[in-house]
Amino acid sequence: MSPARAGTGTARVTTSRCLDKQLADGAEWDEAELVTLGLIEAAADRIDALKALFEAETSRPSPSAHKAAMLAAELRQTEAGIAKLIASLDPNMEQAKSARHVAAANARWARRSGSA
């Protein structure tokens, strides 16, 4: 098995289980959330592959600093992308509206009630 394929699929199962545990009782992911979960799982698999490539590169007798830095940067970027995608999910169904939209609506209501 090549380093790029090592561990593929294990992150997908772990990620799904962790996020499913956070889902509120009786709730299900909607279509948009299922797409987001798929993106998260694919990115987690890419992280596994990148880690294997990074490990292979850094364990060589004379590793390429440039290649190691590129792989490390890609790992950081992919991890940040996963964090952003996870933050967009609402497993407890706590945030129906964004805070920005609520503040804008409240400001409109305040202006409307002040002019009446």
C-alpha cells in the first residue's frame, strides 16, 4: 500500500461517529448537513494520506525541507477547513438564525418602533 493510501477510511468512520454522538436526541441531519458531513469525512481521509506522506518524507535519510513544509502547510489548511465545516453544523439545533441576522432584524424593529 502506498503512503498516500495508508489509513484511508478510518478517519471517515471516526468522524461520523463523533459527530453523530453530538446530534440531539430524535434529530437527524438535513440534506445540507449530510453534504457537509461528506466533505468533512473526505477531508479527514485526505489528512490521513497527508500525514502518511509527511511521515514518509520526514523519515527519509535526507528529507526535502521544501516538500515537508508544503505537506505541513496542506495539513494545517485541511485541518482548518475541517474545523470551519464542523462549526457550520448545528447538532443540537440551537442556532436557527445567525447572530448577524438576528441583530439586523432587532435593529429594524427598534427603528420601526421608534418612528411609530
